[in-house]
Amino acid sequence: MLTATFLGTGTSVGIPVPLCDCSVCRSSDSRDQRWRSSVYIETPTASWVIDTATEFRLQALRANITRLDAVIYTHAHADHILGFDDLRRFSSANGDEMPIYASPETLERMAHTFEYAFSGEARFPGYVQPVPYTIEGPFMLGENEVVPIQVEHGKIHTLGFLIRQQGRPILGYVSDCKIISDQGLHDLAGVEVLVLGTPLKMSRFSHLSISEGLGLISLLKPKRAFLTHLSHDVSHVETSKTLPKGCSLAYDGLRLEL
């Protein structure tokens, strides 16, 4: 009914990190090599990505993405939007348009960063032709209900997303996050699969630590949970040994069939 492919599971600098000689950056384990975070969702009635990470062209080729009906954005930080121009071929394949869903603040930032596309002045074949949709509440992609989750990420607000099919909470995806709103916690409770961004072992003002993420997982009680948006503080093998049953580290290329 729904397939989620992790296109990237890293933080804003990716892994390996330039000029870093730590054990994770030198690791030969492919699960420690992380592109910037993004996920591809496929269903029988619609397929979309959440965020276009910096390496999006390479991610799309690696995952063999052949259908892209829309793009949803969590927020406008560089590592989540700078793959936007790689939507060119998908926009062309969609009849020279690409639906873009985001908060008003994110759409405003993107319209400034990618003015050539959003201004409507570069309406030429082969360019990205964004069709912006403001997220103001739940919306439908095909037969899938997408519920925005209000999240605090340091000094800004971002969005997580819950995907429901016929009222059933299938997948919750919350990448850059420190605090989830009370309504968001209510919506995510009992979801089949929960994905949380937990970059570090230690706490930071703008992100959940791994221990804080595990606390939320214990509260929300998903059937399965995956940690993403991981830094080079997190060794796949060593950190996996510390996680409770039902919780795993995501890695680039991981494909979930729900």
C-alpha cells in the first residue's frame, strides 16, 4: 500500500564530512555514508518526495525514481531545498509542472532563492515549473491524506508529516525537530512507522538527541521506529547495539514496504 525509500539520512554536511578523520567518516560500512535527508513515498495513487536534498539528482538515479507527482517541503534550510533544480526532468515529464507543497514561510523563502522558477518568467521547456500549494491543514495526494505536524526546530518552525490511508496512520516523518506540538503528538500516537531526526547523542537546542528521540518513541508507541538525519556522531553498528527492540537506524537506500 505504501513504500518509503530513504534517499538520504544525513545531516546538513553529509557524511563523510570534509576534513574529518573520525571513525565514522573513515568507515567502510556503506550505512555510515549518508547523503542529506530526504524520503521518497510511493503508493498506488500518488508518489512524492519529502524535501529535495542537495544530492537529489544522484538520489533519484540511485533509487530509480520514475514517477514524481509532487514535492513536499519540511522547511527551507539549504540541505532540504537545494536539490530543487534537479526537478527539471520530472517537471517536464509531468506536462511542465510540479506541484510544490509547503508552509507559507517556506514557499516565501523558496520563491526568493529560486526566483527564476517561481516568478513565472522562465516558463521554458526543460525548466522547473513549480505550482505552489500552501499547507494550511491536511491535504490529499491521490487517495492518501497528508497531515502536517507542527514542529519547533530551534528558532524556526518546521513541518513533519503523517500519512494516513483510509483513516489509518501509516507513516510519520519528522526530520528536523526539537519539540513536537501537542496536536502533533496526538496525531502521531500509534502510527505504524515513525521516523524521527536525531542527529547526535548529546542534546542540542534545535534537534532531538538520540535519547530524547527514544523518549518520544516510548510515548507515541509506534509499531516500528527509525532514526534519521544522523551525524558522524552516530556509528551505524555501534549505535544500533544500544537501541531498543523495534527501533533501528535508517540508512541511505533503506526501503520500507508498509
